[in-house]
Amino acid sequence: MNKKTHQINIQGPDILSLDLVNYPNMGANDLIVAIKYCGICGTDLSYLSSGGLMGPQKEPMPLGHEMSGVVIEIGSNIKNINIDDRVAVNPMGNNNSIGNGGLEGGMTNFLLVKNAVLNESIFKLQEDMSFEIGALVEPFAVALRTIHRSNLDPDSKIAVCGLGCIGFAVVTLLNYFGYKNIVAVDLHNLRVSNANDLEFVKAYTDWDSFTNALKEFHGQGQVFGIPTSKTDVFIDCTGSHKLISDIINISKTHTRIVVAGLHQEEASIDFRSVLMRELEITCSMAYSNKEFSESLEILSKGIIDQRKFVSHKCKIQDHKKAFELAQDGNLASKVLIDLCN
């Protein structure tokens, strides 16, 4: 009888299943990781609501792209990676697209990593790093990429919209790097409270308080008689169309807007307002191998309080409860699927 393993799949819009699938069939260039923890990302929630990567698809879509675990099998061609190595997996390394439309997903007991290469798809954890922190390396790499795409100066006045895992990682890293003028907004008290525990962050739960704070801490001006804040960079981690329009309307001349949140629908943008301000709008998506490695290095320094980032750990059998928690920003920050036993 073939050995089986569990895998969380999307079967259609808002249809989640826990399926028994065949144990991975490993090739000479592959390895298998016994997953310990896999995070639920806001992108996973978007995939679930749409029924797949870009919408409903014929085959189930395996979920999970924020994971850590232990290497338990290696192919004959694998170099510099050993059985029992504690690792974080780069889901996009070597074009695997794990949990992002590929054939594998990290919400499983045993994950096949194809064409595994050290410091490309597999990154070794320090012995004193928890597997929970190991599962945060991927979202921190996303946040790090976002900061790199923001082209900040040491004295930049920065606004961050959305304090889910990516937004909270962004403000945490900005605080760590020493940026001292960070104003943030999120609708959920838990997220705002966590952000306000950081030294250089001022966070708010409503738009009016947020915009008033921008004018107080960043300064105010006007463009063609329209009141603006003197914020240099807005980082959008929400995926909200209306928010982009609101940001444009309060932006000064030459403000940079970095879109990191996943937008599921087409957005309507008033390019007259963009033009009159000579705004720069850019995007940030995923990360490089270098940024994944840098994220791991930063997290190894113990810069974060794990309890602030990881609010819940749910066994794979409780996957539906886990996803319900992940959708409620008032109750949960990061929810991890616990596969330790």
C-alpha cells in the first residue's frame, strides 16, 4: 500500500479541503522536508476566496508557502544539504512555486522540494532559531523587498497602510533599520497595538487619525490648493483599491507609492491627480535569494518578539478553524499550521 500524507488544498472559491495524497516521489536532484510549521498568508486567503491562483481551476491547488522543517531524505545529486538539517524553504526557489500555483504546497506533512540547492531553495536555520521563526523568514523577505523597492533616504517620512503580517514586518524592519518617522494605519486594534510597541512607529485605527498624524509628524502642504501631507513614501500592504485613491489625494509632489498588497480586481486610478503631483507608483512582489538570506540573517539576531507575530498554532486537522482565525485581524496576527507531530 502506498504511503500517504496530508495536504491542504483549494477545491474552489471558499472551498478548503484536507486531502490524503501520495507520499512524494523524489528524484536525484530533489529532497523531502518534514514540515514543522507553515504560516497562513493573506495571499492564501485571496487564493481561497477566488478559488485558485487566478480563479477557479480544474485541479486542486496545494496551499502553503511560508514553511520550516527538517530534511529527511535527499537525492543522490544533492550537495551541501544533509539529513536532519533544520531549514526554511524558499517556495519560489528554482521556479518551484510551492503553494503559489505549483504542484506542491507547504501545508503538508512531507514536502517535496524539486531541484533543491542550498541558499536558493533551501536555507539552513541556526540551531537556536525556533521553527516558528523559521516560518516567518518568507514573509520577512517579502517585507524586506518592499523596503528595498521604496528607495528610502535616512530621513524619509514613511507611511505604512495595513499591518497584517507583511505590513507589521515592514514597520518592524523599518524600526530595526533606524527609520524614525513612521506612521501606520490598520482597522484592527490588535495589529495597531503591536505596531505601537515599536520605538519609532505611531499607528492608528482610523483614516482621519492617520491623516492628522501625517500632517503633525510629517508636515503639511498643498498641491494646486489641495491640502497634502509631506510624506515621502506610502507603502500599501492592504490590496484596497479605495485606499490607493485616498493615498493619491493626500500625496505631495513626487511622493512614491509602493504597492505590496495583493489587488484581486482591476483598479480605477485618477491619473489627473497622479500627473499633477508627478507621483511615482511602483510595486513590490516576492523577493530575491539574497533578500531571503538577509531576512534569515536579521531574524537570527532575535529582533522580534515571536508572540507578537505568531498568535495561534493549529494542527492540520483544525485547518478550517485556522483559516477562520487568519481572516479575523481583531483576534489573530500570524496563524501557523502546526505539523510538529
